[in-house]
Amino acid sequence: LKLYGFAASTRENSLNRHLFNRVVEAIEARGGKVDVLDYSIVENLPLYTITREAESGIPDAVHTIAQNILAAEGLIIASPEYNFSIPGPLKNAIDWISRIKPSVFTGKPVLLAAASPSPVGGWRGLAALRVPLVCLGAQTLPWEITIGGAATPEQLDQTLSSEMVQQRVETALFSLL
Ligand SMILES: Cc1cc2nc3c(=O)[nH]c(=O)nc-3n(C[C@H](O)[C@H](O)[C@H](O)COP(=O)(O)O)c2cc1C
């Protein structure tokens, strides 16, 4: 199984990258293969505007990301929640990718994950992220992995090790695989 994914944060000690890496480990232990996008490419994209696209076209990096999405059998996205919603650079990348027709997201299963120091674990950000992905034809899986109350990667690991959370993670991985 050939998957593609990323954590939407390049921050040192990023909770979401840590969670993403744990999900990748679990999937690779089950025989899947995950190609990982260098998210600094997303953070460095120009801001999408219709005028910018008309003047300069779609950046090469966007075409490369889109080709990788198209080639993958499924996607994994771990994203922080910013103000109950999608971090700006990620929404910007989705807007750029949406300009490539037909949509490379069509029919693509997407496993969503989020980690946050807040007790609710970023699910509202994932609910917001589902909206443009569904608009573009992705099949966002109903099972998602959200970890709340984790201020550090170590705390996140502690929560992940609980039996209840492991069962939820298993269900989410199973739904993707
Ligand atoms: C602009 C901004 C808005 C945020 N809004 C939320 C929020 O709505 N809900 C939440 O749980 N955490 C929120 N946070 C806290 C992030 O969840 C926290 O910084 C998290 O560690 C970021 O993800 P990362 O560790 O993967 O970089 C926000 C952080 C920033 C910088």
C-alpha cells in the first residue's frame, strides 16, 4: 500500500509531527509504505490569488505535490488546529492544488489526525479541514486520531500508550488500510 502524507507543522517538538511519525510507524509495521512531504515546501508557497496564478501560473512545487497525491492510494494528514480551524499555509496549499483539474483528491481516502495541548485535541480543526478536502472529492475517513491534553511529545506518547487510545488508533488505521 502506497500512501503519502505530512504533518502540517515544521516546529521543533511539533506535537502533530510526532503524532504523524507514530501513525507512519504503525502503518509501516503493517506493511504500508508512506512517502512524506517536506512541509517546509508548503510553508514557503506564495499566497494564492487568482491574479498571482494568472500572472505567474501554478508553482512547480504545487505540481509535484499534486502528482504525489495522485500517485498515492491514500493520504495521511496530521494538522494542528488554529482558532478552531485550518492553519493558513495548509489551506493555501489546498487552494493551489485545487487549481489543477481534474482534482487529484478525487476518491482518495484521507486519514486525519491532530494533537493539541487543549483537552479536545484538535477535532474542530479536522472538521474544518474536511470541508475543502470533501469539496475536492476526497473520501475523508470518519475515524480520526485526535490526542488532547498533550503539551509535549512525551505526554503524547503517554496518551497513545493507553489501551483505549490504542483501540481508537487501531480502528482508524484499519479503516485506512
Ligand atoms: C494561531 C494559533 C491558534 C491556535 N488555536 C488553537 C485552537 O483553536 N485549538 C487548539 O486546540 N489549539 C490551538 N492552538 C495551539 C496549538 O494546538 C499548539 O500550539 C500546537 O502545539 C501546535 O501544533 P504543533 O505542535 O504540531 O506545531 C493554536 C496555536 C496557534 C499558534
